[in-house]
Amino acid sequence: MTPDNADGRYARLAAAVEDAIPDTLRREWEQRALAEPVLVARQGIFSPAGTPVAYQLSFRSPGGQTSSATSWSDTQHDHATAHVLDATFGRADLESVAHGRLLFVRCTRGYLVGDLQVPARPDRLVIEVPYWVDVDREVVAGVRRLRDAGYRIAVPSFVSTAHQRMILPHADFVKIDVRDLDVEGHPVVSLARSYGATLVAEFVETPDLHQHAQELGFGLFQGNLLERAGILDRAGARPVTG
């Protein structure tokens, strides 16, 4: 059997299996899929005046919990990113999530270099380059293409690693864990803003940390002091096709 004949045979077999599924079973499956939760975590990012200007979106499992991302494989990171993007941009009524604000999403190498497709919403999506991505020339070129297409780029958890410094000239936002400021201090803050990026204070947990970040000139603020991450269930939003 030639490859073309084999492909045709498999296609006919798949079509026959599809046709053999009873309508009642198909409807039962569709109803079950609609009942399954489609969860995403959302935490506000605030201006100095306390106004929410953006949201951080993160993966949550159907049980509402997730294991530490530090132990995930590349495939698990890809699946988590796909879940967050599909749960938000892949469903109708995006504004019930965004409320007209920017949405920060950590994206894996596949999305950065173009092997995986990002949603065509540069007006809403801010692409974060997480610390676990090994940045090379291909990633930098991909980031430049995304930025040329109108997407904004963020570097989270900035501690001035070599990989982060490669992305820094192309970053619109740089996020720094303010709990580390006593250790990292002013040099890291100065480097982070050296290309004109807006600085985002992460993990603002106490009034003292909030005040310190303001004194250092951070432009945006994120953390439990301002808002704890809430869980959104997007199961009721119709999937967008085409």
C-alpha cells in the first residue's frame, strides 16, 4: 500500500468512526465539556494612584491549584501558556476579563520564535519572557518581530541575568521583585530602566515595600497588598472559531 493510499484509508476510517458516534453521546460529551471549569488566575497591576491599568494572567488547573512551575517540563509550560491564551483570547467576551486593560501572559519559547501562534491582539496582549526561557539569537529575533507587530514585551523577575539583558533593549516593561531590593539595590533598578522601560514592582506585600518602590520611581505595582489573584472560570464563554 502506497503512503497516499494509506492516508486515504485512514481518513475514511476516521470519518466512519465519527459518523458512528450516536447524536445522544455527542450531545452528552458537549454538555460535559461545557460543564468542565476553564480556569485562569487574574491579578491587577496598579498605577501609583491605585488605579488598575493591567492584569497578570496565570494558569490554574481545574482544581484551582497548580504545582510549582519551577519543576515543569517545557511541554508543561507550553500547555499552561496555551491554556491561559485559549481561556482568554480564545473565547468570546474578552472584555469581561480585560475591562479595556492590558493582559500580561508568560509565553514560552515556541510563542516567542513563532513555532506557536500568539493571539492577534497586540492591543491587549503583553508578552512576558519568563526567566526559564533560554534566550538566544532566535528568541531575540522573535521578540523583535513581535514588537514590530505591535505587541508589548515584558521581562518579569528581573535580576540582571545575561539572558534578561539580551531582551532588555526590547522591553516595554521590566518587573522586579521588591522583596529583593535590599539585596539587589539601586544598580539593578537603574539597569532595568536604562532603555526606557516602565518598571513594575512585583510582590508588593507590605506598605513599607510599596513606599520603597514608589521612592525608587517604579511606575506600576503588583502584589497581594493591592489585590490578591482571583480565579475566573471561562467555561461559560463561547469558544471563538476561525
